[in-house]
Amino acid sequence: MWIRKQIEIGWSDLLFALNVSFFSRLPDRRNALSLIAKIWPENDPVVSLSVRTGFDCMLQSVRWPTGSEVIMSGLTIPDMPRIVERNGFRVVPVDINEATMAPDVDAVARAITPYSKALVIAHLFGKRIPLEPFAELAKKHNLLLIEDCAQAFSAGDSGSSIANVSMFSFGPIKSSTALGGGILQIRDDEIRNRMRSIESTYPQHSNRKFGRRVLKYLGIKAASNRRCAGLLFSALRVAGYNPDRVVSSLARGFAGSDFFARIRQQPSTALLSLLARRLQSFDSLALNRRIAQANRLSYRLNNLRLAGSSSKVSESLATVDSSESTYWVTPVCTRDARSAQQLVAELSQHGFDATRRSSLSVVEPTRPAKSPAISATQITALPVASSIVDRMVFLPLCDGMQVSDLDQMARIANRVCSRSSQNVPSLLRFE
Ligand SMILES: *Cc1c(COP(=O)(O)O)cnc(C)c1O
């Protein structure tokens, strides 16, 4: 079974992390932080336990009036809008465009009110959204422009200088993972200083707890090679579990009660040491291999398009351009929920662990406090983002997949999707 997503960290990094978590005498925290700052391409990065920690801390530092509005692109992980609301602000989502996975600039412009304070753009699936038009709008209306690059890190990257804030995640399933950690580039001295003083009051996450996380991911990495994963999936099925659900539940960070107490911690020294090490040795060869695989897959797909791929794709495995997309994950949008389900089922029969599950969800607007007069229809719906979530299938791209594997996956996808387009009347396309 080609697993849906391999964690992007090597055995030697995991062993290093185990050692600093459990065995070595306390490594030097300040040393790790200054190493990170030295490798990071821009001055003064704020290093947090996670992007969610940093984002929450930033919102505690901005001093906007309660009820201020934060405009957000309409598809992201649900904790991000939750954090906005917890800080007393209102979430105003804007729908995204299927071709670009970005909100339309006009739609953002329409969402701006005198209460708007910030615009959060999430770069999804590894693809970078050009920020220029959003930066122009933000400047005109005095909004803080925040880019969420949690899914789009590659080496030597600290975000776009025209954003006020750029956020990068090194959480367990992210590129170049340190099994945790977030780096925020805050291009405003005042906010950055306030964030530092708030974070300094947080308790420190313990090295031992971090070590337990390292052990968990050692196990996951061991189990995610092609053979083990196949055995494990069969075993889970025999035992009556749904492997799809089990695997997707493994990736959940900060699960359990009291979310805010969990994110409001400083990273452990072990995490900082691992993060410094990961930044120092970015695996650009692995990234290039993945981009080449995505290009090949893209080239072989007929009616489906990989999110993040440009319109011109080439057969060659040699053309690699990471400025377009890092292909952190490779979803395709099928025609409807039913064909998405069929595609997952057929790929699974041929040893490809594709999935419709992701941590993303459609952003819901903050409802007006206690005003039953407002009907549900007045609450903005995001038809495109909702439809994408229904129809999206994440195709696995694993190190070790050959051209023949990619072509086989594309053939299955082409077959399933052309069949379902004949069966389903086009009127039903948008449910
Ligand atoms: C993963 C992710 C985050 C959160 O990152 P953490 O470091 O895990 O808090 C935020 N936004 C998006 C779009 C993500 O994919």
C-alpha cells in the first residue's frame, strides 16, 4: 500500500531527537534559538510551539477593539478561525476559486468594512498564491496582511516581504517537519516585541513529552513503508477498523480538552534543537523528486487537474520548479462526492491509499451574538469551498514510486472519472 502521506523526516533526525529528549544533558536553549535565527533568511523570527500558538499570541498582541473583523480565505484548519474568535474578533470568510485555491480579490474587497483589521490568506497544498493584489487592498484599507504558509515551506523561504506576517509550520505532517514548531515572521517591531513578552510567560513544554511524540512518529514512520502499511491496513480491516479513519486520526495535534492551555506553551529545548537541525539540512533532492512525480502525474491525468499544477505540464521528470508549488499534498477535484468515493475505493484496491479526509474545513463566519432575528440565509455560505471539500481526493505521492506507479494511478483516476461523468447528469454537479 502506498501510504497517503509519508512524514518528511529521516531516521537520523528522529534518533537525534530521541537523544536530545531523553538522554543527553540539557542542550543549550539559547544556542538552539540563535542557530535557528542564523539559518532563517530574515531577521528576528518568532519561534513558537506551533503556528496556532504563534497566531494566537499575535492576536493577543495586536490591541484591536473587541468585535474587529478578520477576513480569512474560506478553507483552512478549523483551529485558525477558532483562535480568532477566542481573541474577541469576528471571522469573515471569503470563498475561494477552484482553479487558484485563492480568494477572488473582488470578493475580498467586498468583505471589507470599517471594522476590518486583517486579511489571512492560506497558501494551500504547497501552492503559493501571488500576494500583490491583496497587499494593495490591505494597504489601502489599513489591514494587516497575514499569509499562512503552513503547507508551503521550502528552503530559504521566510515568506513574502509584502505580507506583514508570514507563518510557517513544522508540525508532524508538514514539510521538513520537526514534529512541532512554528516560525512567524512578524514585520512589525511593536507586535513582535509584545508577542515575545507574552510567550515568555508561557510554561515550557517538556523534553520528555516531546520525546514521547518522537517515539510515536518513529513507529508511524516504520509502519508507513509500502509493505508494512499494506499488512497493517489488512490487519485493521480484519479487526473491524476503518484504516482510513485510523490513519487520519493519527495526525491530530493538540487533541483533547483545553486546547488553549495546550497551545499556550513554549517549545521544549529538544524541539528547538531538532528544528535547528532540520532547517540546516533541508532535503531539496527529496522535494525535487516529489515535484517531478507530481509533474508526471499531472501530465497523465486527462480531465482531472492536480491542485497546484500549472496548465502546462511536461512529460519530463526533469523539469522542476518549486516556485510554483512544492506539492506538499496532491489533491484532485473530482466531479462529485460519489465519484470521489469511487476513486478512493478503486485506488485502494490497487494499493494506493488515497483519501478524502483532510484537516481542512470550510471557514464559518462568526455569528452575531444572540440575535435570532438574523436568518441562516443571511450567513454567508461558501459554495465553492464546500464543494471542493466534498469532491477532493488526495492522491498519494511517495518516495520510491516509479513512473509506472504514477501512470497506473493516473489511469485509474482517468477511468473512474470519465465513467462517472457519463453516469451523472451535469445538473447534479453542484448538488
Ligand atoms: C497545519 C496548518 C496550520 C497549523 O500549524 P501548526 O503548526 O500545527 O499549528 C495552520 N494553517 C494551515 C493551513 C495548516 O495546514
